[in-house]
Amino acid sequence: MHEWQYHPAPDIDQTLIERLRDFPRQPQMLDYALRSVAHVMLRVWMAIYHRLRIYGKANLPEDGSFILVCNHTSHLDTLSLLCAFPLRKIHRTFPAAAADYFFCSVPRSAVSAILINALPFDRQLRGAESLAICRELLANPGNILIIFPEGTRTTTGEMSRFRSGVGRLVVDTHRPVIPCFLDGGNKAWPKGRILPRPYRLRLSIGKPVDYDRPDKTADSVREICHDLERRVAELGRDMG
């Protein structure tokens, strides 16, 4: 007969905000339940208030890890992309979110970590470490990473240049990348507005792209960035 031993959770000595900002987070059944309920309500709201339409769902892989990249128009971008997945996958879908904005207080951290399942990404001081966490996440089969290569929301509605981080991530992970384009986000919830307007949203999901590069040079990184930027922009033009 084995002697019973008690093993406390690894995050037991952390404060609440430290636990929320930590990644990977320790699994919590209450978090899963709250997230599931929140996403059911989210889908109803997005369908009725924003009349969200999603095109190209068939392009999403059924299994394996992959990356979604999308233009960044508003906070509705993440919510729209999450609506593209069945509820059973939301606990394995991780939107990369700016740590200095979405994890700066307990309320924002709770919404970001528990309801959105966001991955804290440090854009300024620890970018290389954040990319390493993303690579580790994608090494685990079945995980989905959502990133916005522009780095910040547009204020004009026009797409900005894709930053090099997405190229450095893709060239190292060899995972499929799904380009996406959201139309209407900037008009529905422009940067600086407190509450969104009931404006129609349309999300287009492109076909997976595999970037098999024999090297990891700066030229390969730039090539990946430019190609992804072009593919996302083309999805937007095709939507009219």
C-alpha cells in the first residue's frame, strides 16, 4: 500500500493576477465552465447584434496545431475568430494578446485569461521569450494560436505592415498558417470607442499555407511576412 501524499498546485503561492498572467496556466474546471457559457452567449450576441457571417470554415484543419493570422481592426477581431471554432476547441485556442494592455489589471486579466483564453504576449521587453512560448504551444498537437501581425489596431481602417515576429515564428515552427480577413470591425468598434456599434461583420478564412524554408535567414522571415500580408489583403479585396 502506497503512502498518500499531498501535492499542492504549482501556482498556489502566486497572487491572483500572477496566476492569470502565467502561461501555460494550470487547468481549472471552473474556468472551463465559465468560458463555455461565455462563448455560447458570445455567439448569440455576434450573430444578432453584429450579424456575423463566416466564410471558409472548411479551410480550418480538423486536427494538428496551426496558426491563424488576421488583420487587426478592433477588439471584435478576436471574438469573431473564436466564433469560427466549435465549442470543444475553444479551450485549445489561444489568441496572443498584448500583456501591457490586456493583463494590466485583475478585471482585464480575468476576462482575457478565463473567458478569452488569451496568451500574454510582451510586445516590448520580452518579445523573444513570448515567441518561444508560442513555439512551445504549437509543438503540442491540437493547439491553435491566433495572432495579429500588425501588432496594434488600425485607426484608419487600412491594413498596416506585418511585423517580423510572425515570420520568425512561422519559420521556426513549420506549422500551417491560415490567413483571415475581418471586414467591418473598424466601423463596428473603432479604437477609442467604449462600446461597439451594431455594424455587420464578415470574416473570410483562407486556405492553409505551409512555409517550408530550408533556412531561417532574415530574407526568409521577410518573405513570409510579405506573403502573409499579401494573402490577408487579397481576402479583403475578394470580399469587395
